[in-house]
Amino acid sequence: MQSIRPLIAVAATLLGSLLPLEPIQASAHISCPDVTDVHLIAPPPGRGATRFLPWLQGGQQYFAVVDLNYDGCTAGGIPPGLSVLVTLSSSDASVASVPVDVPIRFGDTIGEFAITTYPQTHPSTATISASLSSTASTSMVVLAATAAYTVTDLGMLPNAISTAPHAINSNATVVGVSGSDESGTGHAFVTSQSAGIQDLGTLPGNSFSSANGINDAGTIVGTSMLDQSGQVISRRAVVWNSGQIADLGIPSMTGSNGVVSTLEGNAINTSGHVAGTYETNYFHTGGFLWTPAGGFLLLGSIGSFGEVVSGMNDSDTVVGLTGGGVPIVWRGWSPAPLGVTPAQIQQARQANGGTVPLPRINNGGKVVFGNLTGTPGALLAMPGVPDGFGSLTVPTGTGLNDSGQTVGLLSTEGGASGFLYQGARIEDLNWVIDPASPWIVADARAINNAGQIAALGRMVSGSAPHALLLSPITQADSTPPVVTVPSAPVVAEATGPNGAAVSFTASASDPDNGPVPVSCSPASGSAFALGTTTVTCTATDAAGNLGSASFKVVVRDTTPPALMLSSDITVNATSPAGAVVFFAAMASDLVDGAVPVNCARPSGSTFAIGTTTVVCSASDKSGNTATGSFNVHVKGAGEQLADLRAYVNQNNLGPGKSLTDKLDATIAAFNASDQTTACATLQAFINEVQAQSGKKLLSDQATYLTSAANQIRAVLGC
């Protein structure tokens, strides 16, 4: 311990300015001397809302001092060259638990000892207890961690007094305002690690603009003042493409709420749709949605106090607040409350310095409002964070990504910090940046899907607010993502010659990156040929580790062809053998197209008098067979005679009943199996018809009757 003796004087000097996190006075003065307090000699400068938490970086040695109290000592009870054995114990394995022999000169009130910490992935609290052999002891909380984020100062526009970030896209491009939003002298900016900070400019004739949102294509939305003839007209919603500013114009609105005079562009999604807030000349506010194709749509109102818009996702779901401070969500045109109680709104207001915070929404429909996060109607509170004064700080969320990682503000009387909430745990971002960094993260405004954070910061030594980019420090990662694919073959029915379009679900999760995109070959929804196809799905994490998995897609053909057969057929016999009958029989298969049809009696066959059932079948190449049938009815002499008699009666053909009588005689002879008489009487019928042709019978009628009677004679075999 001799090497650290010179630090005793330094420790004594610093004790007056150091605030122990949880100084606990000795409960009894049993030993002589007694430990009353423990301090770190040289913690880093104060940081944010939890600035009184001393920082111990893993793997390094720090020194602590022990306050000693001699009140319980009797006169002469302290021998010269006192050596006090202090037992140092820890509730966390990252901090050593060892007995330390603290040398103390006679009359000194402090001693010192060393603490060695070990690296940790994330910060954790540990209680260090220093005590003598008595029950009296004291404790403090220490923090051990390794830095998880790098901090990049995004700079400031010339002559600006501050720079505030508002949004970040997947390319780590940050937008915001550099200057004063309140005074109306700031300029919208865009900045990236490669190009630095750039002034986006304003509408002609004014000096204020603010960039409030950016999509992954780099299109930026915001607000700019509009001047005319040297006078401020109003704020206008604008978009910037490739640095060029464009005014979205003013929507038409008249009536009891007035005429729209002011617009603010607050959010933009992948499709380039813009959401924002309008105000009328009667000071009524409301939400709007603007699309490049359709222009303005004024969103529905939920009450008489107006609304403001604060966020939108790729599904055009919009969130905001009513004029009364109630968080709401618009799906389509209609607004609905998020399901937050008045008590929760009041708590969020208090944690946000007396102002109701604005809700935000991600592409999964998850929202954050104050310290609440989740889906509308099912919001849960994020945990509070110790503030260094023995109480919990309520967080205020200001942004979230599609994985649900949430960032925001921790604010106390002692200062402010940005935070990150993930996995049901809140971390003060000042815990997870390099402790040697000159920056304090005072607020976190937005986070992209890569976990990069747009934050507001100031220097430890004091400075105007700057926009900061916090980038996760990637650790060596050799673990590939786990790809999950269907555990059994996916079976689909062929829908055509090319097989079938088959959809399936595949996902991947990485221990370090969480859910990662999956690429499958062939892709879900592709056309799969008949038979078995192996699908291979792969996923790559941020470190380039490749994970893969395979499964089978089986496309089968179990659908028989579709038969197209004639309906039942009725014909007249033309001879004693019956009649030749033609019919249609076709079949079409989804996979094979037209396939041949086999019928028990082919078309063109001679069908006997009476009814014959024709059975047809068709088979595809997969062996699926379809079977169908229809009836062929061939009328003999008896049915044809009856038909002929009915024709004569229906048309009242004469002369008199002469024709009917001859047919009745023929039918009677036929029924008696008297072929000779039947042939004779039928010939007599023909003779009379021919005699009456052009007289009692029209020529067409005579022709029909003669033809029908001759066909019947042929069937009778006359």
C-alpha cells in the first residue's frame, strides 16, 4: 500500500466536493476507530440524471478512502502506527471481495484502499461494504461496465447557438435544427458521418426551418417559415429532396374551424407520405396526411380542442395528441385514444417537465408515450431508474425502432440523461459510453433499426447543446444466426403445368442482433415445379456470420381431369338395329392440359333401340382418373308412331280423322306384333298424305309426315 500513500492528501482535499451515493452512518460505535463512510477518490465528473453514480471501468484499479470516527475510543486507546483491517465485501463478482489492511497514522481520520474491477458487457450496480470487526459498517453503490457506444459530435452550422437532432434513418443520416427553434432563427440540417453537417436552407425570404423526419430514401420532411413582401405569413410543411426544398402548399378548408393558415410537417414514411399538424386562422389545430399522388387528407377529429400529429409508420398509421393532452392514434381517417388513463398522462407530464410528451409509433404498430410502451390499449410502464438522491426517475420515451428498442429522457433536479430501454431494462446512456468521453448524453431523440441513436449532448466542461450520434460498438461475433424453417415438408397441390406458387414462413434470430432478415431460394411465393424441391434459407448477421437451414417443398398432382360430356341424348331409330349416334367427350387437366377420353361406346357407334348408358373416363399423367356418364335413348317404331300421332293431333291435320285413324290402326297392329298390317296401314297413311299435299296439308307438313312414316317403316322392316 506504500505506493498509494501520497494520494491520502489528494483524498482529503477532494472529500469536501465528493457526494457519496448512499452514505450510511455507522449504526453503532463499537470498534475504535469505526468506519463511517466510503468514497471514491477520483470519480469522473458528474453525468446526467444519475451523475452521482461513481464510474468504475472494468479491469482497472481505483482507490477509495475510508472515513474513521474516533468518538468511541477511550483516551490512549489508539496505539501509534495503527493498522486497521478493513473487510471489503461486494455484492457483485465484478468487484473484488478482499480484506484490506489500511495503514493509518495516529490521529488520522481517513485511510485508503484499492478496488479492482473486471469487465462487464453491461453496467450493473454493486454494493461495496467496508467494515471493521464490529457490526458497524457503511456502503456505497459503484458501477462497473465496458463502453457499448462510440460518440460522434455531428457539429453545428455557422453562427448557430445549438444543434438539436429530430430523426435518424437506417443510413445513420440525422436531421434536425441547428439554431433556436423558439426564436425562429434556426436552419434545418442533415448530417452523416461521411459528409458532415449541411444546411438545408429555408423557403425564400426567411431564416427559419426545421427538419423533423427522414425516410431511408433520404427524403426529409419539416417546417419552414414563409415570407411575403418582408412579412412572415405562416409556417409551411416542406420536403427536401437532394437538398432542394419544396412547399407542400395549403389544403382547402372552410367552415366553423376557419381556413388553414399554418402547417408543420412532422413525419415521413417509406412511401414518401407526410403527416403533420395544421392550424386555422381561428387557431383550431388538426392532423393531416399528404401523399404525392393524392395531396392532402385532413384527419378526423376526436374532440373540440383540436389535435397535433407526432409520428407515422409505413402503414400510414398516425399518432398524436388531442388539445387536451390525450394520446391518440389514427388508422385511416378515424382517431381513437391509445388507452392511457388520466393518472398516467399526469405522470408523463410531470416526468417531462410539465408538458405532455408526444407519442411515437414503429412499423410494427408499437407505440411509446412517456414511460409507457406497447400496442394501443395494452401499454406497460418502463421501470424507473435510481436518480442518485434515493428515488426513482420516471423515463420519458421519445423514439423507438422496429425491434422495440426505445430511447428517451431521464430528468431529475440533478441533471438529465438519455436512456436506452431494451429487454425490460433501462440503461442511462452515460453508463455505456466511454467514461473518458468529454460528452454528456443529455437526451436521446431517435433510434434506427441498427441501434444507432440520435442524441442531444453537451460537454462535461459545459457547452451549448450539440447533436450526437451514438453507434453501438460491435464485439467480435462468430456466432451465426439461427434460421428457423418449416420442420416438415410443405405440401402443395399443383395448380397448373408449372406446378404451384407456394408460400412459407422462415425467420432468423441472432444472439447479438436479434431478428435478422432471411433470404430463401426459391423464395416464398415462387412457382414450384411438380415434385420435390429443396429450399435453402440463409441469414447474415452484422458481423457477416452466415446461418442456413433447408426444408422440402412437395408439389403433387392429386386432382383428376375435368370431364366435359354430352348431356343425355335422345334420337329416333333409323333401322331395326337402332341409330348411329355422335356425341362430344373432352377432358382438361390442370397440369397436363387436354387429355384423351375413353368411352365404353365411342361416338359414331350404332346404338340399339332403347336406353344405353355411356360411361367415359380420362386419366392424367399422374394417374388421376375422372369418370362420368350420360344416357343415349333410341326411340323405336312404337315411340316414333306415338310422336307422329301427337304431331297430327296437335296440328289438327285432316281430312277429318282420317290420318289419325290410320295411325291408330298402325299402332294397334304394332302392339299386336302384326308387322304386315302395321306396314300396310302405315303405307295407306303415306298415300293419303301425298294425296292431300297442297290441299288439306301444306307441302312442308306433307313432306315431314311422309319422311317420318317412311323412317318408321324402315324401323319396322317393311
